Amino acid sequence: MLCKTLKISVGVYVWVRPQIFVAVLINCRNNKKLLGRVRAFDRHCNMVLENVREMWTEVPKTGKGKKKALPVNKDRFISKMFLRGDSVIIVLRNPK
């Protein structure tokens, strides 16, 4: 694992390293939220996640002259995924 080979004393490593194998909530730039376990990460905040629940809100399109539709919360399960670090806004500890 990359974090074992580096001296971890500054930056994101100090916080993210103890979160390995622990569930975290990640807000992404596409307005989606990911709740899952961190398996690995690097200095760019690229992450390998497992048991991920992806959550987002969609507003259905309506025709002209119709009432505005109510937003619908959606989610899906992803067993394993790679998350590119430039899409990460914030990483939070597991909200219980």
C-alpha cells in the first residue's frame, strides 16, 4: 500500500489513513454522495472504495404548463469502485 511507504505526517494522509476500512461519506462534484469503505488512497485523493451506496437527487422533467415535479431521491449499490480524486469535495467520517 502506498501510504505505508511514505512518511505520513502532513496533509490528507494524517486524517485519511486511520479511515482505511472504515465507512466514510464523500461529497462529489457531480452532486452525488458516496457512503462506503475506503480500501486504499493516494496523495491525489484517488480512492478505492467497497460496499458503496451512491445517493443523488433527480428532478423529473415536466411539459409546458404543468406543475413543477417534486425532486426524487435515488440510490444504488456498487460493490467496488475507483474514485478519481479531482471529483472529491469533502470526506467525512461515518455519520451514525
